[in-house]
Amino acid sequence: GNSVTQMEGPVTLSEEAFLTINCTYTATGYPSLFWYVQYPGEGLQLLLKATKADDKGSNKGFEATYRKETTSFHLEKGSVQVSDSAVYFCALSEKDGSEKLVFGKGTKLTVNP
Amino acid sequence: NAGVTQTPKFRVLKTGQSMTLLCAQDMNHEYMYWYRQDPGMGLRLIHYSVGEGTTAKGEVPDGYNVSRLKKQNFLLGLESAAPSQTSVYFCASSYSGLAQQLETQYFGPGTRLLVL
């Protein structure tokens, strides 16, 4: 079945550091790919998405590029802030009419001032 | 526009008790989902619905039942709670019929359930 593997955390960075969170996937066909973010005590919210190969999703300074050849969707940000501290989930959408999401296990990011 | 709301926010149950979690959305979404979130496991899909009156099993459906009698509501039931069902439960919805919103799921704030 389809699956998502993302970098184990936790990740601790200083403010203004560069962030990369790795995500790879296994899927039949060509799924859409997502990054969701969960701030402490809240539900998940969509951070960015890409629906086809070579698409780049971007939002709030975060970027991720859909790489079909390496089946990857790594999340990057050039300069993190304390307010970026959260848990980040990579996910894919199964193309079976249900639009179900398959999630990675999440990566906790802590940014220190 | 409240988005996705969940009731209750927190509940403590004893083993064997039953309860129903309510999810409501005001975005006219067709699809609704129930997930559970456990430490180190990410989110796992319990049940989902692709429209009013329909339900389907997800990855971890055992011990749960669902109903979608109205388009805006999706209920998750635990008939006989077990300690293994201690978790945080999230409801989500998607697809208002607009192509650009297809696939994006909108999540509720979660229900924390403790089964003793």
C-alpha cells in the first residue's frame, strides 16, 4: 500500500537557521503531496501542497518540490523563526476517489531564540 | 464560518463505557474523515465518508462505528471503550465541489479521550 516516510525528530534549531525535513513516499500512480503543520494544542492545517511532478508548493517561506524521480517532497525554509515551532506532517492523497490522506509520523521542530 | 468543530474537547471514560464524538462542518464539504493521533504514529484513518448516507472503513476501524445522516455532521461511536482507544481524535472534511479545493482537508481542533 501507499506510505510516507519522514525524518525522525525532534529537530532543534536556532532562529534564522536553515531547515530541511526529509519526506519520501511509496505510491502507485501519481499522488498529490502535502505538508501539514500542527501547532501546540491545535488541529492540523495545510502548509503547502503539490499535485504533479516538478510542482513546487510554497507558503510562509516554506517550500517543497515534488520529485518523482526520487519519490521525495522535502520541506525547506531558509530562515526559521521561533513561531515555526510545531509538528510537521508529510502526507499523500490516494487517488481512489476517496481523497484519503496517508500521513508520515510527524517531525517535531523546536526553534530557540 | 466556524469551519470544523468537534464535541467534546476532552473526555474520560471507564473501560466498557460508550460514547459518541460529534464532528460538524459548515463548509458544505462532501467528504469527512475521522483520524486518531498517537505518539510516534502520526495520524491514522479510522473511518471516512464521501457523502451523506455513506461510510467506509479506513486503516484502523475496529472498535469504532460511524454515521453520516446529515451532510454537515459525522459521528464517531465507541460502543465499548478500551484503554487502547486512549488517543486524540481529529475530524477533517474536504471537497466543496471546487476543483482547486479538491484534496485539501480541513481539520477540527481535536478531542482528547482517556480510557481508564
